[in-house]
Amino acid sequence: MAVTEVAQSRRVVTEIPGPRSRELQERRAAAVARGVGSVLPVYVARAGGGIVEDVDGNALIDFGSGIAVTNVGNADPRVVERAAEQLGRFTHTCFMVNPYEAYVEVCEALNRVTPGDHEKRSILLNSGAEAVENAVKIARSATGRQAVVVFDHAYHGRTNLTLGLTAKNMPYKQGFGPFAGEIHRMPMAYAYRWPTGPENCGPEAAALVVDQISKQVGAENVAAVVIEPIQGEGGFIEPAPGFLPAVAEFCRANGIVFVADEVQTGFARTGDMFACEHEGIVPDLIATAKGIAGGLPLAAVTGRADLMDAVHAGGLGGTYGGNPAACAAALASLEAIESDGLVGRAREIGDLMLGRLRGLAEKHAVIGDVRGRGAMIAIELVKDDRSPDPETLARVLSYCHSQGLVLLSAGTYGNVVRMLPPLVIGDDLLHEGLDILAEAFARL
């Protein structure tokens, strides 16, 4: 595994945020639009492994990975070397004007590592939202249909179409409508909150979705079903067993394109290269981004050749899609995932974290649910009647941040702690971070 220059130990030398970060925050307020938020206004000087160092000399344990982006660690030497070498040769030509080999290499790699042994094609883009939007375009072009089915608690991006696909109003959709039409939302197999209990959730939710699509939309009108194999912003909701296979089978039987949004779950994050592999799902199209390029902006749609090639020449693309430096970084990142065994490492991280967190849940009734796979783990905080408890979440996050632990929130109800450590983080930092989290609950 690559060695980073950043010391792998937590260090708190000032209050957090420190004086230099507060100065920068004042400059930000005068220069950056207010609509851009930050979870923790600590300004970063460098990062690597499982540590983020700020401008005040504090070293924070990273349980965020830039929202599941730096899976191979921040500034992995192989990623840096490949990207820098490419920058020295050329920074941009636009693949649609003058193509280059690295774009083709990334597409070849994606066609190889994504689920299924069918013939595939890929396109490269800039962001997860752009990938999802292009997947919908491809599905509509290939099927000649218009309707798109999505799910409760979904998050798919911030463009107009993907905001329409996204479920949560605040802060994502409020004031930005009207959104694109022909979008139909279905129930999610949310086991913890399923009315008849988690053991019934998978089959009952699947039957409900099939019934509602058939009766309210018409299967013959649906171009695509778009779903996160584990929902991200929605609260790391892992669909109850059997739900995804049943929905995928319904899609196959009715000529509907099954689109897996693996933007947050992809590239070893969940203990499989892609989360849909957990139940043997082979999507027709898969949208990826985040962990693909070690921190550089890159996204992709990969899928069945007949679908991908259904779009007319010139119908897909974008000026910066598949930037050459990002392509070089992606090739290095994929090499690191495979050569360093990061799929297996994600499983080890999951076993460690789930064990500690389940023990914590036995001590604190406010932890209603512990869930997730691999290095994508969450705890849902609830009141005595199991209603969401966002107030306690805010207190927990505040304490953890003050102690030098980067944690994120999630959930439709704002009551979920989500943890996305880099896959290269050491067990010592994992335990130390979880110790801080345990202290936060002990202090409630």
C-alpha cells in the first residue's frame, strides 16, 4: 500500500476551527456565494491516508473521504504521479475534437470491472449528476419511452433533471423548480421503518413497486428505473434483501432499463467493487463518479452495448468529459484498488466498525439502527418513540468535530451519522475515531 507523507495520527493543537481557519472563513463570507455550505469549516493544508491536516496545524481523522471520493486515500502517490505526468504533456484537447488514449483506456477498464460479461460501452463525464442524467438520456433514446421511476429518499444530483429525481426538498430542491416531468416516485424498501417489520420489507416493497408502476405509470411507458443500491444522502439505506433482484427482474420482463446509481457506492466502497454485486444484480446501465479518480473530477456511464450505441453520433459528450489528467488519475486509482486489495480492506473496515457500533447501540437507546456495508456505515438516531432525532445528531457531530473527527450527516429526516473512511485508513485511526464517537454519546 502506498506510503503517504502525512503522519497517521490525530493532533489537536487549537480549538476547531482554529484562528487561521476562522480568518479564511471571514474571507469566504465576502467572496463565496452563501448557498455553498460546508460541514466543518476547517481549511485544509494537506491530507493523506486517514488524516486531514488544517491550516492551523490540527490533524483530523477523516471519516468522510470528501463524500466517498478519496477511496484510495488523498494524494495517493500513484494518482499524483500519473496525473502530473499527463499534465506535463497536455491538459486538454476535448475528446470530441482530438481524442487521446487515456480516455479509451478508462472506458476499457470500466467495461472490464463493472458487473456482467455482456459487451459494454462507456462514456466519460464530469460529475455524478451528469452521469445519471446521461443514463436517463440513453435509456429514453434506446427505448423510445419517456417515464423514469425513482424512489423515496433518493439522491441523484443537483441539475434540473437530477433534482427532479432526488427526493429530499431541503436543501436541494427548495426554490429551484419547476423540475423535469415524467418522473414517478416509488416506495423504498427501508427495513428499519417498514410498517410490518424488516423481515417483510423486501418482498412487500417489491410487490408494491411493481403494482404501482403497472397501475399508475404503465410498464410500457417506463424508459428507466434509477436506483442507488445503497442510498447515500437518503441515510445509507440498504434495500431489504430481495428487493433489488425483484425490481431488476420486473425491469427485464418489461423492457425497462435498470440503472444503478453507484456514484457513492462504487469502486470498492461497500466491500464489493460495486454495491449491486452484493445480490448479483447486473444493471443495464451503471452511473459512476466520486471514487473513480482518486479526487479528480471524473464520472462515467457504462452499460450494454446495444443501449449505449442507440444514441446518434454527437448526442453524448461534453467539453471537459474525460479530461486527460482525470483519466490518468482514474487508471492509477483503479490500479491501486486492485493491487492493494481495497475491496477486501473495505470489508475489514465494515466488520470493525459494525462490531463497535452495534456494541454502542446496546448502551444508548438513541441509536435506533446500525447499518451499511464495507466502509459505508451509518447509525440512525431516534427518540423513544422511534421518531427521528436530528437534535441529538447535531450535538454528536459538534462534539466529534471539536475533537478532530470529520463526520458527516445524512438522511431524509436529518438524523443519520454517516461514515465513509478512506479504504487505506489504519485500524488504529478507526478505533480512535470510534472512541471519540462513543465519548460523544456518553456525554449526552
